[in-house]
Amino acid sequence: MASKPLQLWHVCRFDLARRLRSVSGIVSLAVLVIVSSLVGRQLAAAAAALEKASEGQNAEAFGMLLEMVAAMTDFPLETVRETLELHSPPLVGAFAFLMLVMPVLSLTMGYDQCASDIETRHARYLAFRIDRVTLYLGKLLGAWAIVSLALSTAAISMAVYIWVRAGSAPEPLYLVRIIVTVSVCALPLLTFLGLLGTLRGRARRVALLAILSWLAVGLASGAARHWLELEVLGDAVEFLWPTNGQWALVFDGWQGWLISAARVVGYAVVVGALGLLHFRRRDL
Amino acid sequence: MSAAVEIRGLEKSYGATRALAGVSLSVPARGVFGVVGPNGAGKTTLFSVISGFLHPDAGSVVIGGTAIVPGRPPPAGALGVLPQDASFIGELSLGRQLQHFGLLQGLSRSEANAEVKRTLALVGLPEVERKRPKALSHGMLKRVGIAQALIGNPDVVIFDEPTAGLDPHAARGIHGLVRTIAPTQTVIVSSHNLGEIESLCTEVAILDRGTLLRQDHVGSVVGEAAVLMVRLSTAPTPEQLDQLRGLTAITAASWIPSLGRLQLDFDAQATRPGYAASDVARKLADLELPFVELQVGKSLEDRFVEQTGLGAS
């Protein structure tokens, strides 16, 4: 029998190939490249205006923009300013855009890890050849690989557009940080989708349940904050959705970054372990 | 001969429904072992537990001397399975999928490719390697399913209803394949076609409502009934039946219109089945009652109906 790491690699690679050959996978990637290019173009066009705005008579308007970003992301104005001064603002914008689309992208491309294999009983062709831990993790890694590939494609298309059009200095290390960060941030959501997949065993139900959970968490946290006036409870409920509370990873403040990173990793480990335990025990 | 598969006290329930109620059986190495039973008898559940798809509530499965741990696969090369109603992936070619199975079993890429070609040729479909599942009929997909079960030449192969939905020609091809591999591999097969089981299997297990009613050689199951079944082209007259009852070996004679068969009971202690059959054949010729078929013992189907009590209703 093949070693477990080799089996993991085979499952991951097979799932990646499967998704890249599927109509939905090809369409999603094509749409993503087009949208990213359009966003990159807008960001590149905005770069010059932002540069002008930061100097001279529009400095006040630029300050207002920074305050707006700080208020939206709930981060100190100084942290926002430092980040935008240290890195190319359009690239920071691209980072923020990717953080915004990452949940939708993960949902679209990662909702079906093991669910349809359980539903169609394809999993039975695999279950007598490979242990379930390797199978589950391989499929999770396959989904993570396709989502990371999509995010990387989007990040690179935007960055190239920004560097060429806006003429700003290339920041390859910052681009790597963007890609790694958004990819790592996608992992907890993918583990959540994997858990729903093994619990329900029906791909479409997983997608529906995930969207409903997203809405429910948003409504419940909003209700806790505004009706019950319990900010702590609102925060706690909000973090039940795996991609919430990750904005600190966009900015350069290390303390917030570490807390967010710990939350992302912790969520992925706990929810991933729950999914794994259930998948080991469930009937296929 | 040592057992290829040893099952002890297997239990499995779905809520209040008891699918397996303490099934124990021993499948001898090499040859074809049949599992029969009415719908809901627990055949697929039994196969699913052996294959590790379902977790048993109690009991154990040993394949090739190794105890199977639920959730983990049996040792490499020990087991191949054709599950019932499992699907292939629509996006990739069947050759790519079979190659994937081979790689998971620890074969190198070249070995896996060679196995894909070998197994597809075995099931008579070498041309489908580059095709996607949607291009194939149900019967062809079933044969590709059989091919995947044979990758790596496993010691034990489980076929859950391998000929269900196949035309007679394709089914005959599968029978031939099973006979080809049986001398070197242990084949466990379930089917609703009891004629198929009777002609293919050396040993059979009869399941009913999750319980093993009997495990025995097919010959013993069908042959122990001290009865001769004669298929006639015309129904015998009451006088002809009386004359048959007059034979020394025969204890009872009756015509079964629903089957179109004459049933003749004989005393198995006093007369060997062969002699009784010869006497009956001679008498039928004397009576100018041409027979189409003379069978010693009952068919597996008749025995199955008797054992499971389905004929009572």
C-alpha cells in the first residue's frame, strides 16, 4: 500500500484535476480572472488619484478616506495610515478586495469536498483502498489547493495590472504575503464546509446550509449588539462564522495580526478535527 | 482449507431496523461463494460492513487472517469490491479514475496504467479508457465497476449484484469472467438471479431478515431434497400419475401446473437419486410422456423459497 503522505498527495492532486476539469471550476476561474482584471484596472486608475489626494489641497479628503477605512475595519487610524504609507495603496486595496471575495470564492469552489462522493457513493470506490483520515484530509487539501490557486491567480492578475498601469514599484514579498494570508484565511471556512459535508452528505445542502449559517451569524451578532446591547456576545457570535474577524491580517500591526492568525488556525484545527472525527465514524 | 473471510456475530441496525442480527459465516479460500436472500435480507449491508463502508454495531470481520478495523482499509491486495450503485466521477475519463485507484493501492504509475488496460480488457471494454462515464451505458459502467474491483489482483473480490441491469449477453460475459478468476481468487457474489448463483457458486449462504439461515455447498442445498422435478411438454393424465406412483422408488407424484413440472418424491434412504431418476425416465418413455428436463433435487430457487418461507404467502 502507498504511504499515507503519498496517498494524501494522490487524493489532493486527483481532486484538483477533477475541479479544474469541471465546468463550474473552469467558469469560476475564468470569471475570477476577468473580475480581478477589472478590479485591478480600477485600483490602478485610483492609484494616481490617491497619490494626488494625499498631497496638496486634497489632503483633507484623503484623511477622510483613511478615517472611513479605519471605521469600516475597526482598526486604529494610525495602523491604517502606516499600512497605506508602507505599501502601494492599490495593492492594499487588492488585498482588501481578496479578503472580501475569499468567503464567496471558498464557498463556490470548496463546498463539495466529500458530500457528493458520499451522495453518489463514489466514496465506496475509495474507502476500501485508503483510510478515512487520509481521504478526508486529502479532499480538504484538494479544496484548499483549488481555492488558493484561484486566489493566487486573482492576486497576481491584479498586482500585475497595478504595477504596469499605475507604475508603482513591484512588491513581490507583499504579494506573497497577500496570497499566503488570503489562502490561510480560507482554510477555516473550508474546514467548516468539510464538516457540513460529512454531517449532511449532500453537496447542495452543504452550500445552502453554509449560506444560511453566514446569514444567521450576521443577524444574531447584529441582534446581540444592537438590541441586547451586548458587544461581547455580538463579537463571540460573529466569530462563529469562520472568515469574520480576519481584517487584522491585512494591516501591519503585529498584535492584531497574531490574534487573528491564532483565531484562524484555532478554528481550522478545532472544526477540522470535528469533521475528521465524524467522517471516521459515519456510514458511507 | 483456511477461510478467506471469517465473519463472527456481525450486527448492524438502522434505527429500529435490524439489518444484520448476529451473522457468522466463513468463506473458504478460492472459488465462488454466493450470498442470496430476499430484498431487505441484509446482503448489501453485509458486504458494506465487510468492505468497511458501514461500521458494525458488534462483531468482527477477518480477511486473509487480518482483523478489519472499521474506518481503515484492509491490507493492500486483500480486497476488491464492486459496490452496489456506486458512481464514477463525471468530469474525468474512466482510465484516469481507474489509474487513481491503482495509485491509491500503492502501484506505481506505470503499474497502475498496465492494470487499467488489463482489467478493462478482462471485462471486454478496452476502448473505454479515454471515455467519460456519461458516454457509457448502465451495463458498460457496471463492467467498468468490475474492472476497478480487480485492480491489483486482490485475493478476495466482492461483487454486489454484478449482473443486475445487464442484458443476457453481458451477464454471460460476467459469468465467464467470474469462472476465469475463481481458481486463483475468492469471489463473493450476491444476486437475485438464483439460477446464476446455482451455476456459478460452489457454496452459498442464505440470508433472511438479517439472519443467516444456512451456509452450505450448493450441491447439498439443492440435492438433499429427495425429489425429482420433471418438466413435461404436456400435463400428465390422472392415470399416468397413478402409474408413476406405482414405481417402487416413488413415494408421491403430483403435477404442479404453475411450474409446468411433475414433482416425484422418493425414499432417499432406500434408493439412490440416480436409480430413481432412471426408473422414472424409463416409465415416462413407456407412458409416451416426453420430458424436456429431469432434475434431481430442487432448484436453488425452490430451496430458497422453502428456506426463507416466501412461498407461504
